[in-house]
Amino acid sequence: MPFISEILKYGSVAIVGTEKNTGKTECLNYILSKLHKRNTSVAVTSIGVDGESADRITGTSKPEITVFEDMIFVTSEKHFRLKMLTAEMLNISAERTSLGRLVTAKAKTGGKVLLSGPANTALLQKIIKQNALFGADITIVDGALSRMSPASPGVAQAMILATGAAFSANIRQLVQKTKFVCKLVSLEHAGKHAQTLLADINKGLYGIDENGEPHSLNIESAFMLTSPETVKTECLRSCKTLFVAGVVNDKLLNFIRMQGSIDGFTLIAKDFTKIFVTPEIYSSFLKKGGCIKVLHKTSLIAVTVNPVSPQGYTLDTKMLQQTLRQNLDFPVYDLRQL
């Protein structure tokens, strides 16, 4: 059974879409149905709202989420009232979301649910730990690349990437764009020492000296870089490592390249979801000798494909899968063909 055994190695797995309508919810339903047949206690939640019968933007039909008996699910008060199953409430959060407090419940019968879970990383971490206390062996998180922070691998231990025709109508472009996402997911870990030293820094740019000590550059964000005068360039030039607690963007990579030789220079990001760079700038940064690592690294279990776009066109799924497999080091599946 594709990638289900691999999923069971982790305590939390996020399903992340490269774009809306790439088959994320279908992947979630596939996983829940397969885990239901295993002797595994499963919890499920979502970042934002999921489980609607139709997409709010495109109006196209969407697969509803099916929860099975004894599964734990976390959703808002509003959507808990709309559930189409019998459930036992286990907890109501003290924190509120835009749709009310979060209800943690155990399904007593199978049925359809709308999921609207925690909207920030801290609350999601708390929910995953809570689910484990309620007996869940694994929590499945329905996430999205467009909601970067909650999909962070600092929260989920592993992920499945859903891609498809909605991401690009051209197979070659789709493969290249998906390959770049996978490349960022697979960035090298910065090491335990760096993780221990830097994990609690939540904003700013820091130069790391030869002893591994961070020194603030007094810049809160890469977005504030406008000219060399805005940063302690002498500190940056004397350090071979830069830690960025927030977003890493093209402006930052270009700024670093302007400082002179970057051969052997390492940029450390929190995790891959903080990196918003174009393939061209990223490639240029690497060619000049730069390197990017991450404090928090996730395991990419598999890539799933949806060859159908919400606009109605359909890609050749066999060709799409074959081309992706030739370009990626991860298993690739069209779940509708399994």
C-alpha cells in the first residue's frame, strides 16, 4: 500500500499542496481510509477551512472529508455543529479562532466533517501534543504552501506534497516547478548546535562568527534591505554564516552576492517554508559558492499528482508521473489510479 507504512513511522504528517486544487483533500481521504484499516489511532485537523463540497473561489466540486469511527478530529465550534456524524467531545480550547474555539472530538460513527483547525504554528504544535495525550498515534495535518507558517516542518515531522495541473498547464513547467519545491524541502540541516543556538530567535538577521555565536545585524526582516548602508556590512563580510529568522527572498540573496566573494558562505533559514526565492536567483546564489541550510528539516514521504485542473483541462497522467519520477528522488502517485 503506497507510502502508508512510511507515514506510520511519524507522529505527525502534513499534506501540503503546491496550489489549490492539486488533490490535497483527496490525498487526505486516501490516507484516512487506509489508516482506518490499520490498528492505528489517528487524529486529523486542518490549517484554515477544508472539507467543503465546493471550492469557494472556483466553484468547482471538492471531495468532502470522511472521518471514521474512533478517529479524533479537531475543528472550530462553527464547523463542529455541522458535522454529519456522532462524536464525543474531548476538549474545547481556551484560544479562539475566527470561527470560534477549537473542538477536539472522537468520532463514534463515521461521516463527513468540515475541518477548520489552528491558524498559527504555536497552537498547531499544542494541538498535536494534545492529540497524543488523547491516544493518537499520529496526527494528519491538512496544510498548504500558501499558508507557510502553519505548514512549517518545525511542526509536522513529515509531509506529502500534492501537485498537479492547477500548478501549471504544461508538464515540463509543472515538473520543473515541483522539482524546485522538492529541492527546498530537501535542503541540508544546519546541525544540532545551530538548532540549539538559534531556534528561539524569531526575528531578525544574525551574523554567525567563527565560534558559532550570533551577532544581530539590527535588521528585523529581509524586506528592510534597501541598500548596503542599511546593514553592518563589515559584520556580514567577516562572517561566513548568516541566520535569517524570517523570510528569505530574492532581495536578500542578491544583497549577499553584492558583498563580494560568497564562496563558502552559508545562509541558514528557519525551514523551507520561509524561503520565497525564484529558481533563477537561487541557482545564481549557489553558482557563486553560496549555500542554504535549514534549522528545521522535514521528511518528504511522497509526491501525489492531480492531472485535472479546475479550468477543465487534463494532463496525461502517465507522462506526468513518469517525468516527475525521472526528475525527483521521491515516490510519485496518482491516487485515482491506485
